[in-house]
Amino acid sequence: MYGLSYVAPFSVWAFEMQAFVDLVWGTIAGVLSFTEFVPHIPLIGILATSLFILACVLFVKLWTWSQQIRYRLTPKYLIITHGFLTRTQKQLSITAIKDMKLEQSFLDRLVRVGTIDVDTSDPSFKHISIRGISSPTDVFDTFYRVWQDATSKAP
């Protein structure tokens, strides 16, 4: 095992969560300023609604997190795992990989993430995109080295 295991970095999750929290708090602030003009709206109802909205956003975010795809690289296989209640694991032989490339947009470079695209000869994995990788150059170099080692040893 090369010690390469990918799960979306916490910083990406925290950044996305902050955007949701800012949206919810902005909505709460807007509703509370509205109560100055309409005094018959009970403050408890507004707070309860706001908490409900926040709980829904957190639930959706946690559900999305549970649906993440995890990648693990071994000397012979790229192992792809996904699912929360029903876990599915697939193995792709490293020798089935035809081409790899690293993509980083300008924004990706600013936040130090990237995408590795893998084209394979396996019919069940024609194309794999591993998105949101932190330190993408290091990960790509490791992945490429493993791929080169496996293809040079293949008969």
C-alpha cells in the first residue's frame, strides 16, 4: 500500500459548510429585521423555523458527505468505495489504465485542489474523475509512479 487514500479534505467541507451557515444566518437576520415592521409575528416561531432550516441544511450536508467516493491505491489496484448504508467496493487493475492527467483551474490552484482524470480499458470504468484532491501534484506523482511500476512489470 502506498499510503494514498483520498477523502475530500476537511477544509473543502468546512468552506462549503460556512457558505450554508452564512446563508442561513443572513436569512435569520433578514427575518428578524422584518419583525420590527410586523410586530405580530412571534419571535419563537421565527427562531424555530430558522433552526428547522439549519437542521435541514445540516442533514443534506451530512447525507452528501456520506455519499462520498473513496479511492485507495495499492501496487496492483485502484480500489473505489462508495455508499453509506450499502457499501460498494470495486477494484480496477492498475494495468488497465491507459492514460492519466491532472487538471487544475485557476480557482483550483488558489485553493490547492485538483482533479485527476483516468482513462481505462476496463468496460465498467471507461473514465474516472477523482475531484477535489488536496496536494494534487503529489498525489498525481504517486499515482503515476505506481502506474509506471505496474505497467513495467506487466508481461
